[in-house]
Amino acid sequence: MAKVLAALRNHWKKSTFGACLLGWGGHWLYGKHCDNLLRRAACQEAQAFGNQLIPATMPLKKATVFLNPAACKGKAGNLFEKNAAPILHLSGLDVTVVKTDYEGQAKKLLELMENTDLIIIAGGDGTVQELHANVNLLSLCVQAAFSKIPIGFIPLGKTCTLSHTLYPESTNQVQHITNATLAILKGETVPLDVLQIKGEKEQPVFAVSGLRWGSYRDAGVKVSKYWYLGPLKTKAAHFFSTFKEWPQKHQAALIYLGPTERPPEEPEEESSRLPFHVRLYRRLLSYWSRPKEVSQEVAPEDWEEVKLSTIELSIATRNRQLDLTRTEDFMDICIEAESVSKGQFVHRGSQKMRDPHMCPEGSQHIQASRCILKLPEGTEGSFGIDNEEYEAMPVEVKLLPRKLRFFCDPRMRQQMLQAAVQ
């Protein structure tokens, strides 16, 4: 023993390094063990759903999973296979996985969505908004034929804004993924609003979070360039962006309509899937029996106009602060003051990386059901729509209230209802 202690004392640098390496290795192995326990517990809970008896005449529920392998720096496929796929298969669902990494998917998507009971999106915010350059999943979902299909979201990406609404916060990625997958099996849903964003010539784009245009968004997309600065990369990106012309102004004209009264919610239809020929017949019957439009006087719409000069403009849904009992439908428009010091810009930029649509104190806040954003000719830059980049142009933004139903954790739904009562 004395020789061992003497050796450790004589080679203290190597001993210290070895102790640190051993401690790190033990912590890593313990973390892997805890993750395996979480997976096992989730699989046992899913097995209870799979063991439930169903009538012999009832077909298995079909679930179509749209998986984006590029999410989370290419790790999404492995995360899904290890944490979510076993739960889905044990639950008794008939699962079809579609990887969204190749061209020409539009036809296949329509065929799959015509014959599915629920849609599951596995990836980050970009996967919800855009499957591929030519395939907009959200635009398919909001069509009348598919808008009643419930949607599940399994957060695999680095940016998963939507998951904050649907699932409890968790610092453990494995627990977050397994909780989201189990929430799909439990069947609780909440209605979410959708924004329809349409340019002058482009096809409309749809978003569940919102649109951002301004300096914070421009600086945020450059954060990854400063990866070598570690935890300081966010502040560095915003600091270096202040070297441009200051203050940074974004000028435009905004025309908008106020909130609209929320109509009563339609009763949910039965979740069992009817045979294809019955659904086709109902759809054709609905089309043929559509009443002819009768000309009637329409009350003039009360549009208001605002000239704005701002450091950033955001148009967001209320999905982040979901209120299931509110009586009006509207989206939040935040026009931030342009008079911001460079220090405030760097500090606030870090906050906006965590909550992109936060509206700081001193900003102009507008509630609208529809708006038109007019940009001066020659305006450069980009919009951020659900963390996807689009060229900045004049657009019309229309709120589609309660358009889609997303699965959520029952605990989150209970919290929303309790908050509304209080």
C-alpha cells in the first residue's frame, strides 16, 4: 500500500489525470444506465396499451411517422430508433416510417395521409413546417381532407419550440422523447392555431409558431459560426452584428384587422377510421351538395394601418401561451423599439435564443386576426418562419384558428385548464 501511495505521489500529474478520466467515465456510464431505465419504463407502459383487447372486426390504427434524419446534426434517426420506435411498436399501432430526405415525395405523402389514423412528426421545428424544398407537410395537414387527423410531435431537433407547449420541460433528452411518444398513445389533444403566410406570387407557407424579421433573427442564424467560442458563441454573434450600421432599422407598413370572436368548438368526430370507399363517397357528396353562393351584403372590414421602424418585428400564434377557454382569436404582433443600446442588444439576443417570440417591455403590441406587411421596394434580408429561412417580401398573414389538433401530455392540458379557471 505504501508503494502505491508513493507512486501516486511521485506521479501526481498522471494520477490526477487518471482520476479525472475515471470520474468522467463513471458519470457517463451512470448516465447511460439511467437512460436505459427510462427506456425500459416507457416500453413497459407502452406494452400496457399493446395488450388491450380490440374487436376482431376493428383494424389496427395506422400511424405514419415523418422522420427527418437531418435533425439534431444527423443524430435524429438514431434517437428515434432507440427511444421512440420501440414504444410505438409495442403499443399495437401499425407504424409506417417515412424518411424525408429525398425528392418527389408529394404523391407518396398524399397516398399515406389518405390511409392513416394519426400523423407523427419526428424532428425539429423545421420538420413540422417543411419536409423538403418541394413538400410542405403543414400545407397538406391544413387541407380540409386531412385537418381532422390528430398530429403527434416527437422532438428530436435542437430547436423544438412546439414541445414547450405540448410536453413538460425536461433536461434529459431521452426522457423528453419518451414522454412525448407516450403522450401520443394516451390520446389527449389540444387545438393549435396556424398562420397562413402568402406572398404576391408564392404558394402560401404555414407556421405553428410564427414569423420573425429583424436584427435578432439575423444574428441568431450566425451563432453556429462561432462554435469555437463555446458558451460565449451566442453573445459573440450578437456583439459582432452591432459592428454594422447602428441603430439597425427595419421599416415597413403594417395593415391589420383586430381579433375575431371565437365560434363554439365543433364536437370531435369518432377516431375510428371508416373504409376508404365510404370516406371517398362522403367527400364527393359534400362537394356535390355544396350550396351555391348567395350574394349578400358584407360589413366593411375595419382595417388599421401602422408605419413602423423597428429593430425586429414578430408575428406569432398564441400556441406558446395556449388558453383553451379564450373567447377571441388573434395572433400577437410585436414591434420592438429601434432605440436599443448595443449592450441591451447582446443581452436580449441571448434571451431570444431561448424564446424567439418574446416581446420585450417598451415594445408596441398588437392583436390581429389578419395583417398585411408592406416592405419598401428593394428591401433585403430574410424572414424566419418556424426557424426556416425565406426571402423577405410583402406578405399577407392570416390566422387559421384551431386548425390542427396536436397530441399533448395530459398534465400539460390539465395545467392549461387550471390556469384558465384561475
